Amino acid sequence: MELSDMDSAGTPSEPDAHANDDARPNAALAGLVIHGFGPDSGTWLAGLLRSAGNSRRALGPERAIEVVVQGLGVRLLRSGIGDQSALDSALSEDIHVLACENSMTRAGIQKDELHRGVETVDAAVAHLARRQWENWAYVRL
């Protein structure tokens, strides 16, 4: 650990949040982060987003909800791929859908190929760690 990683009291400091995190509504309240590490076929993404929508209705609008997609499932976040209604529905319910940039690189996907409204995080695992340090609830589906 570097000296710069310590606060003035000599304890490890918290890592900086991802740049997009500050722009989110409800950032002051701990939210729910749903981690999806899935395949690039079938109904996997629709089920993941349906669970996020059910959570939105149960938890109410004051809690932020994020769905972080990692692995080859990021291919399903491209514009014009398959049935986009589940993705449109989730986004309209103020559910933040986030694609892992590392997974996108592995899958050969550029940011401009993503469905409108889908955001990115630098690394899914690092983003999930940040959210847990911020006391967000974590669920893996």
C-alpha cells in the first residue's frame, strides 16, 4: 500500500468512486446492485432485467438500482440485438444498466454500439466492490 493510499490518520482511504457514480440520482442512499455474469444467448438478460424491475417496484423510487452486466452477456446490450423491450422497460423505470468495459473489449464491442441509455463501468468487479464499500446491497443473478 502506498502512502498516498492512507488518510491523515494513517488508515487506508476509500477508493474514489467511478466518474459516472456522482451523476446518479439517489446517490446519497445505499441502493441495490445486481450482478449479471451471463451468456450471450437465450432469455438470460430479460430475466435479469425483470428481477430488477420487480425490485424497483418493491423498494420504491428512492433507492437506486443498478444492473451490472459482465462477461459475454454484454453482447446483448448492443442496439438492435434481439427483443429490446426488457431493456427499454428497465431503463424507463430508472434502472441503470451498466456494461463492463473489460468484457466489452473481450467481446469486441465499442461504446457506440450499446443500446441508448446503457452506461459503462471500467471494471465490473471494481465497481461492485465500490458499491459494497458504500453499503449497497449486492445480488448476483
